[in-house]
Amino acid sequence: MGKHSRQGVPQRHTIETTELVDTSGTAHRVSIDAAAEGVRGGRYATLCGGDVVAAALAAREARFCRLCAPLPTQRSR
């Protein structure tokens, strides 16, 4: 295949994310960069546009945010 064979094919942009459970028990997706920034201030900017305070690390299993879930991302583990 030639070097121009992929012309016209849109590139899929992915964001590396992690999940964060808020105080209401809802799991949101947060970019790795937003998670690092949130550690300092205690508030996290989610992919759905929310600004949440994280629950304790011992939070029970959560339901997923319907706005964050369908966004194309690359989850980190």
C-alpha cells in the first residue's frame, strides 16, 4: 500500500480516562489530566461537563453516568 492509502479516513481521537465515583454514587469518566488536577483542589471536571467532588475510596459499587458512558475514550487500568 502506498503512503497515501489512508487519505480521507478520519482519525479517531481518544482520551485516556479513569472512573471516579461522586458523593451521590454515580461513576463518571475523568481524563487522566483532570484527575491529576482534581487531586489538588478536590473537584474533578468530568467528560460529561460536570464538576464533582469525589466520594471516599471505599464507596460502594456505583451506577454509571449516562452522559459520560457513550463518549469514545480509552480507559486506563
